[in-house]
Amino acid sequence: MIQRLAIYPGSFDPVTKGHLDIVVRTSKLANHVIVAIGKAHDKRLLFSLEERVALLTSEIEGLKLPSVSVAAYDGLLVDYARTVGASILVRGLRTIADFEREKTMSALNHALDPTLETIFLPASEDTRLISSSAVKELVRYGKTLGFVSDAVAQALFKKLEVG
Ligand code: PNS
């Protein structure tokens, strides 16, 4: 049997129900899925790497999927993928704007390592409005629209000192 290791990379600042939907669906396509948190130096992040890992780990444990694990990486994603022996990168797409950005990202990653393929999964109908940035904006006004779990919502309210 071909062993397929997929990486689902992201900033996960913080993890949302949209991310979890992609994780569950990816777990049906690969033998193992590493949900990998990039340190993402170029972004202004709300949560530290340690906090993002802790929130994501707890959410993934809640899914009870033995073939899914959490990790963090620094540097290039393709280098991390080579280190762990992954052949597939997975990214979720909500909009055409996502597609334009992700197409470029996948081409760059493919140029860096032609053995890696990126698979795009369309956001499911009930998660297509969810993004970490939308959640952060909503929480500043005391709302979450159910985009994140209660635990993540609490972490957001605490971090943003809302409520
Ligand atoms: O959730 P995000 O913020 O869209 O995730 C972006 C992430 C972390 C997956 C991406 O920025 C990344 O992998 N950064 C590491 C550096 C890298 O490999 N960049 C791509 C080629 S330039």
C-alpha cells in the first residue's frame, strides 16, 4: 500500500472550525496528516507559537483521529516537508482571491521541490465564511458567530481583553 503523508500547513492564529473541517476531510485522503503551524515571521500574529500549538493540539485531540498529529515548523515549508517525508500539501480555498494567492504559493513550493504536490480542498458550505482574521475582528465586538470552539473563543476573549 502506498503510504501518503500529507501536511496541512497554516498560521492557525487561531484554529477555526473551517480548519478542522479541512483536517477531517484530509484525514480521509492520506495515511497520516500533520497539521503544521508555521512560525510565519512576515505576519502580525495575535497568539504566540506556543499558544497556537496548545490550542490546535487540544482541538485536534477533540477530533479523536489517530492519523492526525500537530507540529510546528520554522523556515521553508518544503524543507519541513522533506524532513518528515511528506508528498502532499493541503490548503483550503474559500474564494477566488484565495485561489489566486494559493496558486502562486503552490507554484513556488513546486519550483522549490517538484516532488511535492499541493491539493486544494474547497471550503464546505457551512465554513466558507470562516477565517481567523474574521474571528479576531468579530471577537473585538463580543461576537464569534460560532466560527471557533468555546475553548478557542475563551482564549480569544482573554487575549483581546473583551467581555
Ligand atoms: O494560514 P496562513 O497564514 O495562510 O499560512 C501560511 C503558511 C504558514 C503556510 C506559509 O506562509 C508558509 O508556509 N510559510 C513558511 C515559508 C514558506 O515556505 N513560504 C512559501 C514559499 S515562499
